[in-house]
Amino acid sequence: MTASSVTSVSLDPGLISSTGRFGISILDSSQTDIAKHFATPPESRGHLESGLLGELEQSPVIADAIASMDCSVFSAHPAGDHTVFIGKVEAISVSDGDPLVWFQRQFGVFADGSNG
């Protein structure tokens, strides 16, 4: 799934429930196509190239993301027809890059706030 924030809820949390783990990837500004792929409903999106996926410790993550986290489920809270999972970060990988930003219904990057 593509989430507008880490606090977004999953439409189908079954995989997280059964494994007790999940991965989070913060995409680079060059990875818009990957974000669009996961924002598309699973029955409509097709397959993602295998080279675009990686693994950090025990969780799948997006290769070449500027940050990736391997998380274990710390707690789960039913919320209507969803479950809110609170994760404990077990491993993290961080690299340089410009994060992909979703703002006002479009992708972009953070602007440089300097005046010169």
C-alpha cells in the first residue's frame, strides 16, 4: 500500500496479523511510479519488477528507498472495520536522497527554504 502518512490504516491487515511484522519505506523523489503502483487497488495494478523490492532483516521493503524500517507489531487496536497496528522499529536503514512528498493531491519534493 502507499500511505499518505505512517499512521494510515490498512484495508486488509491480515498479513500483518499473521506475521507480526511489517516494513516501512520512505521513497526517494525518483520513485513516483512505485508509489503509484501501491496506491492502485491490488486487483488492478499488475506485478512490480522484482528488482524494486528488497528486505531489511525480516520485512520486505522498497529497494533504494531513502529510509526503510523493519517493525514488529507492538500492539493492535480494532477501529471500526480496520485494525491500527503500533510497531516497534527493530532495524532501520537510512541513505541520502530527497523524500517523495504527497501534498494537495500531487507528488513533489520539499522546497529548499534558502533565499540564495
